[in-house]
Amino acid sequence: MGIARSSDRSASRSARPSGSSKSRRSVATGYYERSKQPLEILAVIAPLVVIYEIGLVHALKGAQGTLTNGAHEGLVRFFTNFGVDPARLNLPTLALPSIALVVVLLVWQLLARKPWKIHFPTVGGMMIESVLFALPLLVIAQLISRAFVPVGPEELLQLTELTTFGKVSMSIGAGLYEELIFRMVALSLLHTLLVDLFRLPERFGVGIAIALSALLFALYHPLRSETGGIDPRRFTFFVVAGLFFGTLYVTRGFGIVVGAHSLYDIATVVWLAND
């Protein structure tokens, strides 16, 4: 979880469905395919988006600006640098990434020509999967370093000053926008370059894309220890976490990886605060 403070003044081919899906056994195809469809993904992440947006207004806003994560802040800068003027649209600047994410999923649903009907049993199954997939990462974190949290010392100080709802909001924002940047955008673009442009076999192209996006994910996070050097445990964890999330994205889709990432961050951040 990279944290940034944003001033209150102040993607599509890459968003194609994760993991190619070919016909499988009829018993497994229904849930497996529906769980990777944009409308079901939107149903899973919409409550997370709402919670995060409420948090930005009521729990993360302070005298010096609004506390956000680095991925969210980067998306805001991307839109404003390309001439998007939220004031002309009567929209809050910090809401641009959430609006963009919802629009991408709706456009994807439109282009896929899928029925505009949410299958709620699938949504429930995706939520259960999100919980189950968050658990292995909690175990891995504890094996690498006791009481490990996805933040650096300075960020930890900022988090301890937040309410519980503020911590939950920060965690959800990291799950949403880190997965949007590093999986839906970066991993998908790398896959396109490696497989479609450089003609690597699908298996190798996917594997390399997962590995490279995991490395970028690790470098995005604070890696320095209190002594100023690179902490090998932190670097190892974030690479492993990036590989885990990348594999989960390819095999189970964007909705489940966002859910698992958000739940992992909530568990570690709130747990640490009460430790």
C-alpha cells in the first residue's frame, strides 16, 4: 500500500478480460466464466468504491489535504495532466479514478455483448473466494516477517492517526487502484506486447508478464528499512505478493483479486493498529 497525500485542488485494450477462457466442462464453466464477466465484477467492487469515496470525504480529509494511496494519486495526476477538468464536469477531482473504473467495466460489458443481468449467486461466490484467497497472503506475510504491514515507517505513523473507518478506506483504495494499475493495465499491456507483438507462446508470455508486473508492484512500495537500506524481507514479500495477485488476476479475474487484496490490507492495517 503506497500512501500519498493529495491536495483537494488538485485504461481499451489493457482492460480486456483477464485470463483467456476456453470451453471447459459444462459443470465448471458457468461460475468460472461468470465470475470474470464485467457486470459481476462491478457488483463485487461497487460497494468497495462507495466505501472508499465516503472515506475520502469523511475519514481521510485533513488540514493538509486528503490522504490517499500512491496508485490513486497517480491516476488523478494522469487524468488532470491529459486535460480532464473535473470542475467543468461538476465532479470532485479525487473521484476521477473511481468514475474511470466504473466506466471501463460498463464499456467492457457493452463490447462483450453480455446480458445486463447480474447473477447474484456468482457474486456471493466471488466474495467468498476473495476471503479465502486473502488468507494465504496473510500466512506468507507472517512467515516472511512477524506483524508485517504493507507500509513503511512514515506511512505507518500517518495510518495510526486515522480512525478505524479511515484505515479500512485506505486499505480498500489500495486494493482497487493498485490492482487497476498493476494488473488490469500493466500486466495486460505486458501480455499484449509479449504475446501479440513479440509472438511469444501464450504460456511464456503470461508468465513473464506476471513476473514483470510483480517487480513493478514491489518497486512501487516503500522498501527501505529504518536504517535507510533496502529491507530484503519487504522486497521479497512484495515480489511474492505481486506474483500471487498476478496469478490470481489471470486465473480468477479482476473482481476477486481486488477483493482479496483489499481484505488482506484491511486485516494487516487494522490488526497492526490493535497490536
